Amino acid sequence: MSEKRYDIVSDTHGYLSPELLEQLVGADTIVHAGDICSESDYRRLERIAPVQMCLGNNDFACDYGPEVRRRKIFYASGMRWQVCHYRERLDLVTCDIAICGHTHRPYVEYDRKNGTWIMNPGSPTHPRGAAGPTMGRIICDDGRVLSAEIIKLAKD
């Protein structure tokens, strides 16, 4: 067994709260669905764990390197991941796990038609709706999602 922990964030908008940073410690990979809005925050996350990130609509003034594009596709834990800031631009047919952001509203669901997990982790910085500050966490092992959850963070 090679269980891996993927911590999912989006829409941090230039601020990584102390509680968010504490929650991320121990992640095998951090997946960021855009609008990080800070090259230094990107580097800070990379010091915690490898980062898989896409660009958000507010990220175009920053240079995160050639690996960060509007849509990020990567393979991990025997599954194909796709990360795009906008849900409507995700191709649910071609991935096992789809991560989006933009709305600042968290959810996790399983699309039975395509066999795809879909998560929007919300925003730890500028949440919208009643959930408050949030992030996501997905635990995978050998081609399977063992758990996918939204984690509520304290208001900063």
C-alpha cells in the first residue's frame, strides 16, 4: 500500500493563513486550483510539499514557471488528475480526479456517469457562503480514492 495525501487549495489571493499552513504540513502533494496571486506564496507551498497548480483569472501578472498553465494535467497514485480554475473547462471524461476553484464555494462530488471525483476546495482567504474558510483533502491508494473531504478552517 502506498497511501498518499493530497491537500487541495484554491483562491488564496496572496495570503496563506497560519492555520492553512499548519494543515498542509504532512501533505504528499499540494494541489492549487489557481488565484494564488503571489510568487512567494507559491515558493512557500513548494517548501511544504510538491505543488501541482493551474493559473487562475488573477494569476497572469505572476510567473510561476512553465509547469503552471491554465489547465494542469498530472498522474499520481495511478490516476489522471486535471486542475483548472473553472469547472466548466474541466473534461470529466478524461480524468479520474478533477479540481477547480474560482467560486470560493466548497464541494466534493462523485460523477457516476464518468467515474470522476470533482472537488472545489472553496477559499481559505475569501470564502463565500456559510462554510467559511475551507480547503480540501483527498487520500488515494493504488488507483482508488479512499476519502475526499472539505476541511473547515478557523476564521483568521
